[in-house]
Amino acid sequence: MSALHPFSLLAIAAALPAFAWILPAPGGGLATTLIAMGLTLTPGASPGSTSAGLTPGWRSGLVTFRTALVIAAPFWLFLRLLHDGPTTVAMGLRITTMVASCVWLVAVLSPDRLVEAMVARGWSLAVAYLFAATLSAVPVLKARARRIVEAQRCRGLSPRGSVANRLRALRALALPLVLSALHEVDERTLALETRGLGMGVRRTPLAAPLDRTAERVARWTLLLLCLTALIRRLA
Amino acid sequence: MRILGLDGVTFWYPATANPALENVSLDVGPGEIVALVGRGGAGASTLLLIAAGLAPRVTGGRLAGSVSRGARAGIVLPTPWTQVSGMAFTVWDEVAFGAANLGWPAHEITRHVDRALERLEIAALASRDPATLSGGELQRVIIAGILAMDPDLVVLDEPTAELDAEGTRAVWRLVRSLAAEGKAVLLATSDVDALPDVADRIAWLEQGSVRALGEPSLLAEDAMCDAGLGTTVAGLWHAAGLGAPYPLTVVDAVQRWR
């Protein structure tokens, strides 16, 4: 899947939640959830796998699948507390589609290919970078959080044990994580500026991803299908 | 002719009453290497940001005095991991990031990137993922990224902080070769022992002002040795109470003894 053009990946990730909300519940939501969760199992779909250059495979896909499940589970819990059974199922399936689509997109879309694709289409580099930096922030923050947890563990603060212990550990993780991220933003801004990000010159695409005709047609078809479904639903 | 000229520059960071730099005047010409030395907080990094055109444009704050920059500048900051673009999965792409942002034709980018990789002796790393590099390797990648943009003014903030002894020597050789090509180099370093062989002029910064400006022999003067900013050999000579002028380097000291 990661070989698809970045715009195709974005189109799929946007279309699935759109269909989940447009199509009648619970059938529509169930179908889109199954597709989205199925996508998370596709080879290469693993958080960080694209950036770390890991061998794609089903095992890494399972990590993405599990990540989507873990993120979606609390939504089901809160929906059940607030709504009756049918509404919980209808809303839960839609939210699960959204979560699974986003998790899959982050896992499968490499930020550098997105930037190259956007730049090749004439987008401003700063806008392209904003999209790509959002995607690349996930593995970076994850790695930093791991380092902070290890450092706190060295100082005797265990993230395991009672709820109070875990809350203390969470606070000790969150504060340095946020502060270091903010500090890094400052330095990264300077570094990117000096490397021409804000120059307003059109960037030369180094390796613009191949955009096949079939993919372009598929994207337009997805858009038309979404619009048709919306019109039929509103009619 | 000068590539960088600072005349009476005073700079305040946002929301601060005291200036980080006060009444600083400094010129850097083509082919010249000027090194800033001073204690932490003396204002060297701020001066480099101004020289690179990032302060106050990006940092915010207020600048009084005048700055003239007749050419494109590129700055290397001390922490390499905050300078990676985050947009490249190979070292080659990382080095090409800045050059591509200049909108150059692809063949020009390739030429400059390949040359920069060779000069930093990291051509063998070209296909590696930057995330898997050591701090020293990454620092060389960042320097290569700036050189690939072919700046006329190269600004280096502690360029050897992450490097081992061999990497440090390679960077100082590179700095000399950049100057030999006519590029202006402004750098800040705590590796003062290297400066007699690297720098053409030394600027001693103290509390945001230039306290002294002169040839590298400045690093062997009593005041600098008292401040702990002289070279190791000069500091030893000074501490031992031997007569001035103090030797700057081990080679100088050996010649003096003979």
C-alpha cells in the first residue's frame, strides 16, 4: 500500500470516514470499519515502519491493528455510558473507522513522499511541511517518550504499580515531553529557515512519486461516490 | 570588501529588558575565518544568529545598529538532532533538503550534494537513514547540508561539539579549505586550542560586548588566560609564571624551549 501515490492514500483515509458517516448505520459503518481495520493489517502498515526502514510484513501490520483498537476502545466505553445499544454501535463503528483510517495513514504514508508529491503539484513548501511534520511527529514523540521513561526509571520512578504510581509517572513523563518538544520547535524553526524553508522559492522535487492514471481515476471515482452517497442520503 | 558587517549592533530578545548583545561591531571578509570565544552566555550564539539573518527575523526581539550581509549565509547549530529536516529517509536526501529548497535544477543539486558528502567524508553514509546515525555522524550530515547550499558566509556554532578527535580535525581542515575558496567563516567554539591553526581573527565576547578583537595571539594574553579562555599551552605557561609572550600551541612551546 505504501507504494501508492500519497494523494491516493490521503483519498482512501478521507473517504472511509466520509462513507462511515454518510451510509446508513449500522451496515455502512460496519463495512467501513471492516475495510479500515483490514487496511491496518496490510504489509508496511506499522507506526514508524516507514521511517525506520523495517521489513514490511503482517507482524508490523498487527501493531497498527492493535494501535487502532487501543485508541478506539475508550470511545466505545464512553458511548455505552451515554447512549443506548443501537446508537453506541452506530457511533462506535463510525468513530472506529475514523481512528483506524488515521492510524493506518500515519503508518503507511511517508512524510517525505507527501512533501515531494505536494511540491510537484505546485503547493507551497511551508504548507506541505506542515502536513508532513504532523505525520512525522508521531514516531519522534514516541521515541522521546521512551527515552524519558527510561531516564525516570533510572531515577527510581516506576511507571508500573498502583494507579497513584502510574499517575505520578505520567506527570513525570508529560512535563519533560511537552517542554522538550517546545524547545525543539524553536531550534528546528531556525534550522529549517537557514535551509531555505521560508524562502518562498519553488522547491525542486527530488523524487516526485509516480502518479498513475489509474490512481488519479480512482481518486476522482472515490470523490464522486462520496458525493453521490451524500446526495442520495439527503434526498 | 566585506561579506558581513555589524556596526554598533545591540539586540534584545523578546520580553527582556537587558540586551543579549551591546554595541557590537565586527566585519568578516571573503576567505576570512573569525572565531568568537567567551564564557557561556557571553552572546556568541546570538551574534551568530544575527549574522545568519535569523535574529530578529525568526527569533523575534529588537535590533539596533546596522547589519550588512552581502551574500547568502548558512548556519550550523550545536545540536544536530534538532536540525534534521524530518523529511528525508536517507542521508543523501537530508543533505539535499536545503539545496532543493533553493529551487536549483536537479543536476546542480546532485553536484553540490555529492561534493558536500565527499568533503565531510560521509559519502559512505549516503543511503543510511539519518535516524540511525550517531551524534557525530549526524553533525557532519548537517554541515554537509549547509555546504550543499553553497553559502558565501558559513556560520558555525560549536561545530565540533558532537565530534570525536578525528571528526574534529576533519571539520577544522574543512573550515580552512572553505576559507581558501573565498568563503567567509564566522564560528563560535570552546575548542580554543584549535583556533591558532584555524582562525584568522579572534573576537573575545564578554557579557554581550566585544572585549577584544585581534589575531590568534590574543589567546595567549594574560587577560584571556586569567579568564580561562587562553589555549591550554598558554594557560600552563601563564600559571607557571613563565615570561610573556606565552606560546600558543605545543609546537610554539617546543620551539621556545629549544
